[in-house]
Amino acid sequence: MLMVSCSAKNPRIEITPDEWHLGNIIAGSKTDHTFWIKNFGEGPLKAKFRSNCDCIEIISHPDSIIQPGDSSQLIAQYIAGTEEKLDTKSIFYSSNEKDHEVGKIPVTANIIPFKIDSETKNITMIPFTINIPDHKDANTVIYRSFAMNTKRQLELDFVPSNELAKLVSQDPDYKTKSLPDVVRKWAGSLGIRYTVLGEITKQQGKDVLIIILIDSIFEFPITKLIPEPNFDMIAGVVNSAVSDLFKNIAAERKNATIQNLQSKWMKARQEMINKPAPMLKLKEVRSDKVHNISDYKGEVLFIHFFSIDCEHCEEEIEWVSKIKNQFPDVKPFGIAVDIGEKDSVLAYVEDKKLPYPILLPEKNESFQIEQYYGGATPQSVIIDKNGIVREVMVGFNKSIINNFDKLIKNIVEEDKE
């Protein structure tokens, strides 16, 4: 925490945290971080921030004026380069605090290389977590059998997991972040394409075998649950289960994507409902006019996220195009998630003759929609006249339409009371 004393009526800036240590990160990856800028002084605080390189982008600046006792967010993004190195950079700032007009936030990152691609054909297994004392010896049998049979059953080279397991267990994120994410990072740095994890435990009083397949170039882990496995043939059970995953890998990836996007959406929904809408300031694709949703307080907003190749999105777009007829007090916005495809989005919008603003984020603005968008389209957000998020929904069908209708009517009636 960085704090500096000052004279009366002078603002006093505090930045939390006052350093940003990213630790080990994969080359080419992006990491966001939020800093809080607080004014502990007695006068209004003005502060400006900038980075000293292209690798750090200030994606959300704090308020232009921070009153005494108030705080404001600074969101920065670090973009790791392709070179393996310890990178040391800074975020510089200037303020109107007389005794502390300039300063910096140190930024460090240890960039590690990503050594695999789609042609990498190898696999490893990290010893399973075994929570049933009677089966503690199962790991030795499982590991040896898997190592011996991967070439024949999967046509993949087996890589010993000693170094990977050591790096994962020593990683500071090991106990605070998703284990598959930590494994994927280090497996990629070691040139390992696939990693198998597992757990033998009890659920509802019954023995359960859980197998997790991690692909270093696929975002989501693939999980298979086997109730009451035959422990007399546990090695064969594991080998067979992993083989089945690879035989149906396309379907398994699709299911994993759906499950993880649903989980991501549910988490985002819980974080947003009944809270102020996050910042959203984007250009309209046809006119380049900038729309800032904070400028529309006093109006009910219906914001839907769509993709130009999403079939269900077309059904919702048709409904949204007529929303003003049913709800004159509602202002609709569409946000295309096809970032970097302005020409295609523009052609789509003009072909559909959409009668409401369609916003398209630039590549450096993707962080804005990430606060709303869970990864699946169509997705819709309803914001009331006070700028509070009242609902977030994914999909489009009659049931969802009925929910939209009821909620919008309730919001409109609330404002009339």
C-alpha cells in the first residue's frame, strides 16, 4: 500500500496494491489486474496513469476527479511477449497532490515459453488424489499401466510427470486458482500436450473415480466420472476411460465447453445482478458514434450480445427489433461479439436493417464485454433506470421471452409508483 502525507486541503493518493507481480506467465498470454485509487486527503484528487511500454494497456482509467474519502478503479492489462525473460516495467502516474506529483507502480512478470502446437503428440499423468485409505496403493498400478499402454492405445508418447508435478506444486497459484489452469500453464512450458489427472473419493457414501483430461491448447478440462469402479481392475478402468475420451474427443470438447460456459455465465450473473452495470462505452458500427451506457440513466436498457453466425441470435434480433412497439420506454442495444470483423458485422446489420444501435468492440476494448458476456450467444442484460443490472439471461425461447416481458413490465411499473 502506497501512502504519502500532505498538508490540509490537499488530496492524498493511495494505490492498492502498490506493486504488480504477475509471477510465471505463458508467452503471449494476457492478464488483467484491478487497482484501487483512493483519496485520503481533504481536497479533490486528480490522477492520470500511463504505461512505459506496449505490453501494458490501461483499459479502464479511474474517475477524472476523486472526492475525499472516495475510491475509483484502475484496470490494467499485461500482454506477455514471446521472448523468455524476467520482464520489469512500470505504470506511471501523475497527481495534483503537492508533495507527490508523480510516481509509479512497478510491474514484474516471468515470461515462460509455450512449447507445443496442434502437432504435438504426447501425454503424461500426474498421480491421482486418493481419499480412500483402502486404495492408497492404486496410484502405482494406475501410473505404470498407463505409461506402458499410451503408445499402443492412444498413439501418443508418454512423458514422465515428475518435473510437471513439481512445478505445479510449487506454483503460488496452486491453492488459489483452478488446478487445470495451473497444470495447463506448466505442461505447455514443458512441451506436454495432454495431462491426465484423477481422484478416487466418495460421493454420497459411494466410491467414485474422477478422471480429468487437460489439453494444453484447449481452454476447458474434460471430466469423466465413474461410479463404483472395479478396484481389482482399476488400471484397466482408467486406461479404458481415457481411451473413450479420445475416441469421442470432439463431442467431449463440445460438452466441456457448454458446461464451462454455463458455469462462467452463472458466476457472472451472480456477480452482476442487483449491482451497478459495469462500464460499457463502445462505437456504433454504422455511424462510429460512441455510446456510453452511463449516459442513459433514466432509461430502461435492453442489451443483447450476438454473433453473426448464431442461428438463435437471429430469432432474438427479430424480437428486439419490435421491442419499442411493446415497450416504448425501453432502449435496446445490440453488441456484436465478432471482434475484428467490422466489415462482416456492418454487412449483416445493414442487411437486417436493424432499427437500434449495434455496438462493436475494438480488440483493445474486449475487456468491457468480458464483464458482461459469458461466452455463449445470444445473451441479454436488462438494466433499470437507476443503472442497476436486473437480469442476465443466455439463450432465446418462449420461456425467456415471457420472463423478459414480466420483468420489463415490473421495472416500468416501479418507476411509475
